[in-house]
Amino acid sequence: MGSLGAADLLALWERGQRRHALDRGLLLFALAQPEIPPEILADRPLGERNAALIRLRRALFGPVIPSYVDCPSCRERLDLTLDVEVFLAHAAADPSAAVNVAGQHFRLPTSRDLAAISGAADEEEAALELARRCQMADAGEQTLSSVPLSALVPDLEACFEAADPLLEPSLDVACEVCGYSWLVPFDIGTLLWDEIEASARGLLAEVHTLARAYGWSEREILALSAPRRAAYLGMLT
């Protein structure tokens, strides 16, 4: 799995398993971009974080993501094959660029913004609070006080999406059975963590089996290459 060894994978899983999803995303962001000081990762644009996590996923597990969704209309399970290169092709050239809505300037949302609005009562309140947080200081100097911020939210969301499609990526899916089409959110942070957790639990199962059979320590087992662990497991079965 790229440059992440078996012991490192288990250590990563152990660090993140009890964290909130946003904190896990930042943990993976730090792994993907070690040159960025950890203390400022929460203030980097979400599109930048998502692009980094997609590249990390490619390095660890390859460019193709097998997945599935259930059709909301007929409940048919649809198999999906996602190519990370398609998503990376839409990454913003400058994820830190501001957007202009009705003469007012807004920066792009960050992980810290998502954490701040996570307790909102509903989506409308969350969207308005996000707009307030992203409104830049010079916006207050504009002569547009007659335009309430709430009225700008729909246009602001569209501008965010246009400025960086990886800010909140989604998939346009059509059911092959009933023809229903809908948008499916593509949460790379959750998806990547699920893959890391599955791999970690698979490793723990291998350690458990080999330790019981041969009396080796976890360190000794994890020091073996994946093919050698598989060979020993094969002889046991």
C-alpha cells in the first residue's frame, strides 16, 4: 500500500478510530501533506484537503475505487467503479481563491468552518452560518447592506461549487433498472477511512492467526512482507 507499511497502517488506525470524522480527515490530510504545519490544516480550504485525500487514496490503494449505492426509488444495488483521476482533473488551480457574490467577497470553507456549523439546527441555519463565517472583512465595506446575507446563500453555494468542484464532490448516478437519477455525495474522507479500517482489521486478523499458530509477536509478524504473511496463512489453511 504505497509507502505506508503494515505497522504504520495499524498505528494510523489506532490514532484515528475514536476521532470525529472531521478530525480523521485532518489526520489523513497531515499524512498526505506532511510539508504543511499541522496547526494550520484545519484552516485550509476543503477542496485542497479533498484533493490531497484523493491523491493519498491513489497512493495507498490505487486509482480505482470499487463502490456501490442503493437506488432510492427501486432499492436496486448498483455497482460503481470510480476513477480518482476523474476527480483530480476537476481540482481547482487555486483552492484558496475568493468568490464574489453581489459585490461581496467570500473565502472558501474549511474544516474548521464545518466543525463550527456541525451543531446547527437544520441545513438552512448551517448554510447561513457558513456564509457568515466565510464572509471576508472587506465585504462589510461594500455598499450592499440592503441585500441580506440569507438572500445570497443560494448563489454563494453555486459559486463555491464553481470555484472548486472538489469542495463538496458528488456523483451523478442513474439507475439501470428503473431509470431514476440522483446525486450521490462523494465523501473521500469517510471512504478512505473505511478502507484503512478494513485493511487494519484484516492485518489484526492475520496477526492473531499467525501468533496463535507460531507464537510470533505482533512486531515479528508485521515485519514480514504481505506475500510472506499470505504464504504462511496459506499453509495453515
